[in-house]
Amino acid sequence: NDTDYSVMGSNDSYLIANGGNLAIGTASTGKTLLFFTNGTTFSDEKMRIDSVGHVTIQNDLTVSGITLVGNQTTTGSLYVSGVTGLYNTLYVAGASTINNSLSVLSLNVDTDTIINGLLTVNDETNINSNLYVSGTLIVTGNTSFYSPVNINNTLTSGYLSVTGNTVIGGTLRVSGSTNLVSTLNVSGATTIYNSLTANSANIIGNVGI
């Protein structure tokens, strides 16, 4: 009960390392680090880190910047105001707003997602809900849009499959096959280096196939 640390109330508990590192974890194989609030039952769990480093958050996540190395799951909303770097897959079940750049190995979007900066995906991208990207979208792997997508700048993709309406305000570059089941609107130049199959495509700029 050190009086130098007065940020806690009289009935609170805390762990503080003064002048050194503080280690908290599990020493046994296959065990999980659990975080609880509002009680100690299973339903009170808010976050866990499993034995391989996957982080699961049960509710909204708000951060100014985030760097994740393992697969991450959040069942609530994700709000990120700073740069986000993900070295594995990110699954978000709630609405997501990212106010800066997002770099990710693999991206799965199941609910509305807003990205106000650059989106870079180094593997496959599956969009099952609305995706709004105000900057450039660069995908080195396959890209599948199953719902409406709005991209206000350049889209670069290795393969593009569009099931829902897609609007691209800048340049579209596709190096692989492109299949369009619904409408694609592109206001900038379009370059497709492989076959194009389209139900409907409205392209205002130059087209090279």
C-alpha cells in the first residue's frame, strides 16, 4: 500500500513494477491468459490471449494505433485512429472505423468498415459487407467483393471478383482474371492484364485489357 502510487482507491488492488520489467503470464503449455470485469464467471470475460498469441476481445476495441502479430478476433466494434499493422488475419464482427492507414496480411470484412487512409492487403481480401476506403486499396492476392464497395482512390489487385456494386473513384489495375456479377463503376483509368467477365461495367476513363 505504497503512498507514492495514489491513483488507486482505498479498496483497489494493483501490480506495479518500479524501475524494472513486470511479467504476467502462464507457464504451462496450452494455457490462456484471461481478463475479467464485472465478475468472475465465464460471461464476465472481456479479453483473452491464448497460448499461441491470438487475442480475442469480446467487445469494442478503441486504440490510437495498433500492431498485431497473430490472428486477432473482436466481436464488437474496432476503432483505430492511428496506423495499424497486422501481420496475420484480422476478423471483426462489429463495425470498424480506421482513421489512418491499414496494412494487413489477410482481410475479412463481415460488417460495415470505414478506412480513411491507405489499405494494403498482402494476401486475399473477402468483403461480405460495405467497405469504404477513402485512400488507395492495394491487394497483392485475390480480392472478392460480396457487397457494395466504395473506393475513392486507386484499386490495385491481383484478381478481382465483384458480386455487389462497386464504385472506384480512381484508377483500377487488375493483373489477374476479373469476374463481375454486378455493376462496376470506375471513374479513372482501368487496366486489366487478364480476362474480364462482366454483367455490367461503367468505365469513364481509359480501358486497357
